[in-house]
Amino acid sequence: MKRAGILEPVFSLPGRFGIGDFGPGSFEFIDILADAGMKIWQVLPLNPLGYGESPYQPFSSFAGETLYVDLDSLYEDGLLKHRPRSFQKDAVRVDYQAVRQYKEKYFREAFRAFEARRKPAGYRAFTKEEWVYPYAMFITLKKKNGMVAWTEWPKEDRDWILKREKRPELDEAVRYEIFLQYEFRIQWLRIKAYANARGILLMGDIPFYVGQDSLDVWMNQEEFLLDEAGYPEWIAGVPPDYFSATGQRWGNPIYNWAVMEANGFRFWRNRVKGNAVLFDMIRIDHFRAFDTYWKIHASCPTAIEGNWIEAPGYQLFDKLLPEIPNVEIVAEDLGMMRDEVYVLRDHYAFPGMNVLQFTLLDEKFKLREHMITYTGTHDNDTVEGWWETLPIEEREKYNAALEARGIRVSGGTKAEQFVRLAFETPTETAIVPVWDVLSLPGICRINVPGLIDPRNWTCRQPSLKALKAAVPGLRALAEETHRI
């Protein structure tokens, strides 16, 4: 059965407090999806934002970004005495520092009220999850040390994860962090329940690698290729491709696959199972690294110099998949691949990805039914922004390719033409970023890969009026292409 969906980061949604969160904006967005006949809401990783506010460099693969905790929900749950006033409600970009400062005082008030209550059974069960207390200690120690990386902490703090000794002076701060994680969990699960009730599946996104400055590495140092001081000896990235002439030097530490395989891939199994609680579908970013990964020495300034190393993908998925039978895995298989990557993907019947900005003129690309077609991803420019950068001769080639597929290029925006093409493809699933549904310009681009730019991860919609107005046309297109 064919289906369609929309990619929309949570932070981009409308919200009363300067950022999209788990408040009314999320529920309104779900209603819009359902009214338009969509079946999937794809989000970016919801983990604690790390370096550059990137969701792909999180402080933990298990914890959630507490900025998404909705203040109105805290008020309605009786944890705040007064409903907070709006803050930067109409901002078109997220000011993360300002939003953190604004929400913090309300989080503290809610925590005090929660402390005075009898704890629900769900909270007690939540605190027993393996990652919860260590993460609360990790983020507490980061704040204690001015948010510097754990490798720069005093020895007593850095070695806590090895000794697990009690730190009574930090007890309240740790409980505060646990409270916020609990609120993140229950608020998101309310959204998931509402989405599922309206026939919407939630697709999460797991970065293949984890951030060096994270609970993941601090808690599992033997599972990464680190030196004696805890710094990575080898780092991750990809060689030069259509995103970058010098490749992408991500800087993430490389897994010690020998240790992981010896313990039954415990970290990866726990990581995916944790996400399976939150999502119905999980896209694994950089899927090709389960076959071969690009290994760069930490001293190299770019990603040009490196080596492809084989990974134990089959062994990992044989262990993992029986533990998550009801969750769909999506393989991000973009870029230059060796055939073995596709063999691995198809062995487990994972759908791959077709990004029209990349494949429309690629005669070698093989379109398959069992894949997801996108106009672009979070790493692409908007279709309108991308089109503006193309030279005339390239535009002529794309227009010819569109017309050859029955798409009229004389009317409507270029984004509308690409959205129609995505829906008309024979692939089982079509997912379109919200910025292409709305034909937004390049200034609304979510991310430029490989660059630390203050515009990355900040673009948001103060209102859903434009998306609501697009519902009739979107639903008609979904009906016409048999995706409802």
C-alpha cells in the first residue's frame, strides 16, 4: 500500500516559547497531517543538542532535549502556579540560549512542585532504566564544569562513571535532571499516542555515530577507539562527495567493533530498543557504515585521507531485529556505495532512500518500489533555494527530465513540481520536507553539512496557517497518486 508523509523538525514548529516543542503546535501539526491524508511524520533526532545545536552531535543517544518540554503542559499538570507568558512566539529562528534561559526558571518551579508530590509508579520505573541516573549525573557534572567536555573535567568527576560513588552534594541537581527527562518522555508519548490514534506513524532518526562529548562515550569508553586520556584516536566522516569536495570530517569517535561484537552489540541494541519506545519507524543515518565505514586519523584536518573498513552489520542486525519486531527500519543509503551496502540493506528488506535533487538526472540510479522518495532531506537546500543556484543549462536538463516524466514545468513553483513527482513515483512511500510543501526559499534551509553556521538548525514557522492552506491540494495529490 502506498503512503505519504512530511518531514518537519520539532524545533521548527510553532510554539509560544521561541521554539517548537511538545505543546499545541505538535498536536495541530498532527491534525494537519491527518486532514491531508498523510501517514508519516518524520522528525530529526530528539536527543540533547550538542556542539553547534546539532541534533546529530547529541550529549546522549538515550536522553531527550529538554527544550522540547512544553511549559503549558507543566501548568495543566498542576506543576506551575500560573500559565507562563509567551516568549519570542513569532520568531522565525530559534535563539537556543535565550529559550533555555526563559524555560529554566519554569522547569525549576515545576521540579519543586513535583518533589512535593508522591511519585507515580511510572516515574519510579523510569528511574530504573539503565541510562537515566548516569545521564543525570553526566549533565549535572557538565554544568558543574561550565559545560566543557568530560575529558576536561577534574579526575574525580571524570572517573565517576567507573566508580559510581555517591555524591550527596549533587543529589538535588541529579534529581532535577531526572525529572526533566521524565517530563520529556511522558509528553512525547502523549504526542505519539495522539498521532497513532489519528493514523500517523512517527519516524525517528538515529545518527550512526555518537558525539565524543556524550554519555554514550563516557559510559562505554571501551567500546570506542580512544587514547588513554579519552580522546578519539580515529574519527568518522565520509570522503569527498556531492556535499563536499573535501569530504565531511565529522569528528565522532569510531566504534571498537571487536568489543561490541564480544558483548552482543549491547550498546546498539539498547540504543535502538530505546528509540523503538518513542517511534514507529526509525531511519538510521549513514547506513552504509554497517557495511564499511570511513576511518580518518584524528590528526587529519579534512576527510580526504582515510580508509574504508568493514563492519559486522549482519551480526548486529541478526541480534537486534528479533527484539524490535514492530518497528520499521529505514536505511539512509545516499551517496557513493559499493554493491555490498545494497545487499546488506536488501537482506533485511530495509527500504532505502531516493532524493530527487540527486537522482533525477542520474541514469545509473535504479528506482525500486521498496524505498522512500524525497524531494530533499535536512541536508539539502530547499528545492526553491537549490533551483536558484543552478546554472541555466542545468535547469534545462532538469526541466526536460521533469517533462519526460509527465510533470508540467510551465506552471506552479519548482517545489510543487518536485513534490508532485515524488508522489507520482512508484515507490511505496513519499516523504516531503515541509519547506518544499510550502515552496520556501533557500533562507529557510535547515542545515548546510560540514559547516558550523548560526543559521543551521534554527529555521521555524511561527504559524501553521500556510500549511493548513496547503491541505486541500496535498490531499488531492495524495488521492490522485493512490497514497491514501
